[in-house]
Amino acid sequence: MASLDQLKLTFFDECSEALQQIELGLPEIADGAGAEDTINAVFRSVHSVKGGAGIFGFEDLVKFAHVFETVLDAMRSGKLATTHEIVDTLLQANDVLSDLIAMSRSGEAVAPDFGAECRAALEQILRKNSDGEELGDDTDAAPADFDGLDFIPVRVEGFESPDSQGGEQEYRIVFRPKPDMLKKANEPLYILRELRKLGSLDLIVETDRLPGLAEINAGESYLGWTGTLRTAATRQQIDDVFEFVAGDCDLEISTVFAEPTAETGLPVSSDPAPAAAESAAAAAASVSAAEPLGAALPRERPASPPADKVAGSAGETAAPQGAPSKAPAAGATTTRVELEKIDRVVNMVGELVIAQAMLGQVVHTLPEDVSGRLMQVLDEVVHHTRELKDSVMSMRAQQVNAVFQRMPRLVRELAGKTAKKVRLEIAGETTEVDRSIIERLGDPLTHIIRNSIDHGIEPPRDRTAAGKPEEGTIRLSAEHRGSRIVIEIRDDGAGINSERVLQKARERGLVNTEAVLNEDEINNLIFLPGFSTAEKISDISGRGVGMDVVRRNIQDVGGRISLKSDRGRGMTIQLALPLTLAVMDGMVIRVGQETYVMPMSAIVECLRPPTSDIHNLIGTPGMLRLRGNLVPLVQLAELLDIGPMQAVSDERVVIISDAGEGTRFGIVVDELLGHQQVVVKSIEESYGSVPGIAGATILGNGRVAFILDIEKLSDIASSQNVPVGVARFGNGATKSAAAPTAIGAM
Amino acid sequence: MPAAATLKVLVVDDQTSVRQMTRMTLEQIGIRHIHEAENGKLAMDTASVQPLDLVISDFNMPEMDGLAFLRALRGHPAARKVPFILLTGRGDRELVVKAAQAGANNYLIKPFTPDILRQKIEQVMGKLS
């Protein structure tokens, strides 16, 4: 049973949804893009908040919501025009509402004049547009009850007399003789005639069991009938008609929408009848007091008008429930579950994956004849666990729209502040990704869009001068690509001013004055820390939050960011993120005595190169010649401070990985131990953020292994003067994880 | 004198918290068979397959609002007589009048105590045992 506290939680959940609905709807209304529905939806949202707040006694919230609602009501009934100014006030009102909700939720006391300015603005709107007509009602003194209202409760008859049978009852009849019924000298026709004597009978025959003419056995019954009987006869009388054939047929008699009586003589249902054509009168599934199915049958729409509203597939709902009274609301396909519960299940599945891996290890040590069969069974278990994991992870999956939908408002605000015209297009917003990623997406996305509007999109005059439409476009899209989700932010602004960027970089000593960089490399300079070309720090992009922070945020979740700029035409930024942070495919590697896990997504290739392909440059761990390109090598042992640097020998394995922005490097390890799914456990709580370590996991052998953060390691390596940017591949496109070619088959 | 324990009630409101609140209160006055629906359309679906003794419904809902639901109910030959109590917030005077004209039997202002709920139901159905 839901306690009051649980109800409050539910209410605040609803408030969050309501606030989102309002925030989405108001801009649409302002642009004139909103349909009548939109304004109704916004009105309802505020109304809901008010209603719930009233129930829980959040008076300040109620009062404010009431004024808010009144304005919306005036708008939806056409008494108030929807101007931009009014919508702006409403957006502010939404902010106040949101704050009031937060305060109610946390139990904070509300300052007496909180939101007074906004409220006054709302009241002003109501007064200004009254046209002599009173738009707002007495907002404060809402009567506790409607005194003086001419509403006399209408008493319903039928409740005083206990046995008000009077009048006709409608029954739904399903009559399907079994094949042998005819042999017992029972003729369905006579039965139907008897039935007809009781009242008005409307039947449809079912012929789906009827075989071809050649196969028909005249002594068998193939037909069935369903329909309704409207009769004043008693149930007993109806039963009597079927008395002699009760055992030889499938029979269902059920009442349709019984008159409200105290008597609850509802029939017990037999098997629900399969879909069958129905007669014009409304029909219902059989219901029993003991075991309500709530299961209605798919049926065609009947012809008569009142029935039209009623009969359209009354929802094939769930299995019968234990408690006799609760039938699920017909048609409900979602349910609310506390996040904690889902996370617990995810954890459990994680543990299952680990235990399974350990099981696999043990099985390997068994003698062949035993282990063979066991491995087969284990394989099945692995398969099922994988499916279980996928299902559970999909429960945590959310549409990226959760983050995307905040952007239109951001764009509006920024465009306003910078006096630019910007339009936001969104695509792929239904793409799903784990909650853990969604949460980390907001800040980077916000910053990228801010940058785009601040620096990318030109002022309207400049745009027209350049032959572009006055209004700039930012296109935000998301799609699944392989094991990642790729989010693209593309604008049609001016692109990166590479000269200025290079100049600034030189000025700040970020780049050697002699170094020759191509356009891509220059553009990627903006990812360097401390870089900002803004002459004055605009209050929009803020201080010091450069692209390097954005890149860090993305890398922190194991993602990659890349950009492409087309001078004068625009810029595209791409974020590639893993689908989830909780479980990932990993390659277990050995370095010295230590075992680590590398994310498979970071591995492009593994190989064991011959020594002849290794070129040693003084002061570096070497370069690998790979298909005509030189790939810088990094000794993992040295990077992680495990052991002394050794010359790369034939036995070592080199793992090729992306260093970001089209460059690659090779990581030298001692051995590849195998590929397995690992459950990522965060170590941040205990150890804080450790550069180069993305988390930890428990391997199949029960030991703990750290998961490496390859992007960070490459940064560390490059800061230790391993030349980066020497090896180029093709057009600089990054390649997502490919199957390792030489070694480490999956 | 209808027995509270045998009454079948349908609660219609798009807010889960309101439905749950109403359910709790109904149970406190002894009613056991409670159905819920999120909007008028789903309510009508339920009403067409479940025999009901009472409907308690909000007005502002998506898909099909309470007024349309009430009219559908009153237009349905078998449901014509089912008592309909309107759930309303404070200050919705106009709504209550409209509801009365459309055939509602009584109204309930949120929030309501079990006593008020019982009182309103009894005004419509007679004393509950």
C-alpha cells in the first residue's frame, strides 16, 4: 500500500514531467508552431502540479500555479493572444514554478515574496487583456467548497432496493458445439431456437473450423456461434436452454455491463474466445469476481454510434492478478520503477557475469571428457546471461531526447543574447543510450552549442553579406554506429578561423613557431588546455571552460570527440560514446607480472611485429613500420611504472590504438590473455580519479584488474615527448574497433 | 443500502499521485474493488468491460477529457445510470456547473478526507454499510 511519502515521490516525478512538458510547449506556442493540443498540454501540466500540490498542502506552490494556470486558461480559450512577451513571462513563471517545486520537495521554507515579480507580471497580463472581461478569477480566496453553487447531488436509483432486477439484461453468448455433439442427438438449431424465445438474439456463426466439402463428415459439428441476447429472463432460464448439451460444447454466458445492483452474480468465465466477428451491439469479455481477467478480445468496430466509443479493443491486458479487485488500467504499456531497483538488478547481472567467467576458468582445468559437456552447458548459460544483461541494460536505456530537449531553450536564449538568428534542428532523438551516458552528455553538449552560437554562427548582417540565409542552423543528431552512439553537432557558421587559432597557439607557446601544421591539425589545437581565442571572455561561453574540458568530459566516459571545420561554411563536431558505462568488452593483457584490461573499443589492431619493423630512435621506445606508416610505440610497462624499459623483442605484442584525431600509436605489452566481458566497477569513490585508469573489474580468475583509459594514457605518453602526430592514416578519420587481425581472435 | 465492500469503483485521473491518493481514501472507507484509468478513453474502455457502481473522475486529461467521458458514459445504454462524481481543484466553479449540466451526480474537491468522500458518495448512493 502506497504511503503518503511514496505518493509525494510520485507527485514530484509527475512535476518533473510537467515542467518538461511546459518547457517544450511554450516555445512552440511562441513560434506559432503549437497546435491547440500544445497549449492544452501545457495548461494541463500546470493544472496537475496545482492539483497535486493542493493535496499535499504545498500552499505557495498552489497559489503560484493557480495564477500561472489562469493565464494559460485564458490563452487556450482564445481570450488572450500569444505574444512573445507573454511567452517569455510564462517561461520565467515556469522557472519560478520549478524552484517552488524544488523547495516543496526539500521542505525548504519559501520566502514570502518569492516569485512576486513574476506573479505580478502574470497578474498584469490578465488585467491588461481583460477587455472589460474578468479573465482571472478570485485567485486567492478560492472557496473551500462551492457555497451558493446550485449543485444538488443527484441521487441514483437502484441502490435502495436490493434486488432491482427490473428491465432487460444483455448477455454475451458463445456457443461452440464439440464435434461429437450431433452424435448425442442434440441439434444446435433447436437450442438456438429456444434461446431466441427468451428475447432478442443476435448471432454470428463461426465457420473457420469448416473443412472442404469433400472432408465434411455429416455426423460432426463444425460450427460455432457468438452473439448477444437481450432478455428479461433470469440467468437460470438461459442456463436451462443448454442443460442437455452443457458437456458437449464450449459455452460462455456472460453479462454485459450489469445494472448497478448489489447482486454480484457474475458468471465464471471459461477460456476466452478467440477473435470472432461481433454483432452490432456492444459486447464484453466475461468477467468473474473471483478471477478478473480484464482481458478483452480484439474485435471489429460495431456500427452503432454509442458502441463505437466503447468497443474499440478494450485493451488486452495482463494476466489475472491475485487481488480480486485490481484490473490494470486498460492499454497501459509502461510502468514506473524506482531507479534503485533497476540498478540493483544491473549489479546482480554484473556479478553473474563475473561468476560465470570464473566458472569457465574452473571448467577449463577439468579433464577433457568432463569438461566437454560442461563447456557446452556453460556456453548456454553464457548465452542466456548475455541476453539477460542486454535486457536489463535496455531498461536503463533512455532516449537522448532527455538531453536534447533542453537545447531548444538554450538556443533561444543564446540567440537572443547575442542578437543572432539561430534555428536548431534535431534528429535521432529517440536513439537510446544508458542513463550513465545521458547524465554526462549535458554539459559537453551545452558548451559545444554555446560555442557554436557565440563563435560559429555569424550575426545576421554578416550572413546575408556572405550569401547565407539570415538564420543560422545548428543540427543536432544522434545515431547508433556499431557499438557506439555518435552525436553530431553541425552548424552552418563561419567555421574555425585557423589563422587566428594558429597565431594564438604560437603566442601561447602551445605550438612550435616553426612547426608546419595542416588545417586539421590546426583546428584540433582548440582542444589544448588554456586555449581560447575570445578577445574578451563572453559571458556566454564563460570563463576557462574550453574545448579541452569538453574533450576531457567525453574521454572520461570512454568517448571520443573530433571536429571538422569548413572555413566560411561551418563546423561539425562529432562525439562517439560507448553505449553504456556499466559493462564492456575488454581485452585482458599482461605486462610484467601485472594484469590489465583494455577496452576493446580502444583496440584497432593487435600484432606481433618482427624486430625488423621496429625502428629505434634515440630517446624513444621506438617506431613501428606498419603498412608504410610509422607508428610511435609506447611501452606500457614504462608508462605505468611497472618495470624497466626493455628493447622490444619478438615476443612482445603491440596493440595499435587511436591517439585521437586520426593519429595512432602502438602499445607494447607482454601478452594477450584473452577477451572477455567485464563489469566496470568504479574506483573513484575509494581512490578518486586516477589518470590512466578508467575503473576496475574482477576477472574470471577472481583477481582484480584495472581497466586502462587509453585516451588518457596517450595524452600522458605524448606529454612525455613521444612524438605524436607523426603517423597519419588516410584522411584522418578515426576507425572504430575492428577485429584484431593477427592475434587475439574474439 | 449498498455495501461498501461490494462496490466497484473506477477512478479516472491523469496524475498517478491523485489516483493513488483517491484509492487510499476509498479503501479507508471500506471500498475494495477499485479500477484506475489515466484518461477518458481508457476509462471508457474499462467501463465497457467491467460492471461499475461508481465513477470518480477528473476533468482535465489528455486523449479524452472528463466531460467527453461523462457524455460518452451517459450516452451508453447500460452506463447511463452510473453515478459520476467529479474530481476538481479549488476554484473550478465553472467546471462544476458544466459537469452538472452534463449529468454528473456530485463533485469532490481535492484534497478530501475519507469523511468527505464518504459523505459525497452517500449523497449519491445512499448510506454505505
